Amino acid sequence: MPVIQFPYGKETLSIDIPQERLSAVLTSEMHDYKPELSQEELVCQALEHPIGTPKLSVMAEGKKKVVVIASDHTRPVPSKIIMPQMLAEIRKGNPDADITILISTGCHRETTKEELINKFGPEIVEKEKIVVHDCDDPTQVSLGKLPSGGELIIDRLAVETDLLVAEGFIEPHFFAGFSGGRKSILPGIASRKTVIYNHNAEFIASDRARTGIVDGNPIHIDMLYAARAAHLAFICNVVINSDKEVIYAVSGDVDQAHIAGREFLSSKCKVDAVMSDIVISTNGGYPLDQNIYQAVKGMTAAEATVKEGGVIIMMAKSNDGHGGAEFYKTFKEEKDLKRMMATFLATPKDQTRIDQWQSQIFARLLMRATVIYISDAPDDMVSDLHMIPAHSLEEALKKAEEIVGNPNASICAIPDGVSVIVI
């Protein structure tokens, strides 16, 4: 029997699946991609050959204030490799530059000092000026209207700088199409008001707001506009494998460089759906599986290949709990998913509730399939979120077979649900 391994936190869990029941193992080719250059060399080469802009060192000339946007603790961006090189390039162009690293938390909780050290290493945390974005900061600045009509309000530091740049990584994203690039601004350093408008129910319900799609995606359109309006001048983005290692890097214009990055990614991670009774998925392990909120992303890969009325077995350590107070409250207090969805769709764009977008996507997939959730989260929390708790793959699979009423039900395995685009 094939032994399938699934990342879970910083470990892996495995299960033997009979060959005759295994319908498919959906994996990204990028996990087997072996670049000729080291991680550091890939980033260096990207910075040496930017797309659509001069080198970062040239752009930094004469710029007194420089802000470098960095992702927060929920993203596995290899900042220890990217950030030192970006800082060196800036100082090459202007040794006296006043540099601030701005942590793009979006509407997430504040990143802790320990998490910053884990992300950047102790030297950068000790020596550099680091500010964590607060989406509720009253001093944020309005830059006018987005194409959708929402107000674009962002962190004052990003507005008052002479040069705004960003690091990040590109992966499939379940409603923005792809992460990275323009997302450093919206939602990264935007106000809560701006984020909730962009993530409104109408946009989330669009069939263009899906993994791997940007053309006609209303969420992406607003995000790219926001990046231009904020004068995000330069990005350095990478693609990583399952070991969180850089396998591709690109730098330059926020759109042109991002296009190159997502074209590379798409060439490695598109897979065809194989409709199955039971689908096992993950959020790729640490750090993306620290809470249930983030785990919805990995579930959407399973949603695309599970038969209606089937079962999704989702594995996410969730040691940080539910990850979204409003998200949790929504499902705990409302047990009728159809009524919940109707409420979302009737909510005006400017009155979008916090976490509503995640709740809407989660409700959509729960209406398609039962979810059995393997985690370290409390069982009652998992149950409150309309899922069935389990503590091992064997236990989850037994429950899944009982639900579908077939001990020989077909099984599809997706070892890393956030790294594939299921077509």
C-alpha cells in the first residue's frame, strides 16, 4: 500500500492507503524542482536583474526615508534570506538611508518579538527599526477611492516615505488568485475599513475570485490599484517548496515582476481534479497551519476535487486556536449554513463584518462536504465550527467511511493544499 505523508505543524503524519482506493495524489511539481543556484544566489540574481525597474540600489539613491514591507508571522516568507540582501542594496545606493521594516499584518494580531526573531534572525531585530502595522490605527492616511468604490486607507509610514518597497512570496491564493506582489499593500498595510470592503460578499462569491485566477478578479483589481496608488516602487518575491526553501526569485515592478513569478508558479502547481468520495488535505504545515482560520485555504483545494456530499479530512495543528474571533463566533452562533450564506450575500459592501470573507468561503465548502478536522485544537471548538474532531488519520478515515457509507470509498490525497491549483 502507498504510504502518504502529510505535513502537520513541524512534523509529518502518514497513512497507508490501499492502491485500489487511492484515486490520486495531487502534488505540486515545485516540490521536486531543483534549481542550480542556492537560495541566496537566486535572490541575488533577481535583485541584479529586476523586471520593469532599475536596480533597488539605484532607486535608493537620494532617498532619505525608505520603508520595506515584510510579511507577518502567518506567512512562511524566507525573510532571513531576502531581507539582508534588500537592506544591503538600499544602503549600497544610500548608506545613510533611514530604513523602517513595516510588518504587514493586515487584520491579523500583532507579530510578537519572538516571532520577529524567528522570521528575521536576532541581528536584524536588534539593529533595524521594525514597526508592526495596526489596521485600526487612527493616524492612517486616505489615498482616495478604489475601482470598486471603497476607500483606500493605508499605514502613514508607507505614505510619508521617499521609497516604498516590499518582500514577499507567491503562492496560490484562494480568492486573490495568488499571494505576493500587490497584497503587501492591500490587505497588508491597509486599514480594517479598506480590507473589509475589498473582501465583501459579492466579490468573494465571484467565480473569478478563485485560486490561480487574476483576470476579471475584482479583489485582485482593487489590490493592484492600491499598490499603484501607494507608489509601491519595487518588490522582491520568491516561490518556495514544501521545505520552505527558495526555488525561484523575481524582483522589480509590482505587477510585471509578479506576473513572471505567478507564471513560473502556475507552470509547476496546476493539477487536474479527480473527483473522490474522501479528500485528505493540509495547510502545508507550520507556519500556515497554526489556526483554523488559515486552514480554510487548504480546504478549498479539497473542495475542488471532493464529490458533493463527500468528506474532506483536513489536517492542521491549530495550536493557536481558531485564529479569528468573529469567524468562530459566526459558526458557533448560527447552525443553519444556508441562512448564514444568505446573510452574507445581503450584507452591503461597506458593512462587511470582520472575517466574513473567510466564513463565507468556509460555509460554501461545508455546504458541499462534511469536514473532519485533525488538530490540537479543543474538540468543542472544532465542533462549534461545524466540523467533526479527530486526532489521527486512522480515526478520521474510519469516520469518513461511515459518513459516505462505503468502506471502499475512493480517496484523494493532497499533501499540501496551499501549494496546488486544482483545475
